[in-house]
Amino acid sequence: MKRNQGGMTLIGFILVLAVVGVFAYMGMKLIPMYSEFHTVKQSLKAVANEPGITTQDPARIKDLFFRRLYVSYSESVKPEHVKISRKDAGYLITVDYEVRKPLIANLDVVGRFQTEQEVRRARDAGAY
């Protein structure tokens, strides 16, 4: 009786490692972009929850937002990417930016991110 061995050859193993390596490398480029976007969203929520924020002028709100981003080491969002407009009794803060990172040789990965946060006055505790 002849027994056949089954399994992966060395060349097959090297090819699988190469494919996994390429995906891992792409993940190392993409994950920081999405992590930074998460930081932007968390900073917007924190600014919206700041007491008395609706009484502040847009320049002060933008300053508070960028201070939170500075603490989080976020570098992709610039002042020209942030728009603050009046909406009802508060503001609408829109952040729209693009991140471009080199991938391999002349190929780039481009991430386009956009998020909004409404800033409203808190209701009075007794008025419902």
C-alpha cells in the first residue's frame, strides 16, 4: 500500500505568506486613517457636550475642537476642512477632509471622510 502525503508545498506556502503580507501592509496604512476619523467624531461629540457651547461664537467652537484634536495627535484635519453654520438655536459643525497615504511605489490610498455634529441648547431641567 502506497501512502500519499497531503499538504502545502513550499512555493504554495510562500505565495500564501505574500498575499497575507500585502493585506497586512494595506491594513497598516488604512487603520490609522480610520482611527483618526474616530478621533474626529469623538472630538465633535465632546465639543457638543461642552456646557454653554451654544453661547460661544464659531471661532471659539473651532478653537475648542482643534484643541481636542491636538491632544489626540490628529494631523489631517485643517481649519479649512471645518465649517460651522447656524442651525435653529445652535450650530451645525461639518468636518470634510481627505487623507492620502503612499501605498506601494506610485500607488496611493485615499480616504475621504465627512461627519457632522449638531450643537443644540440643552433643555431646562424643569421644562418638559
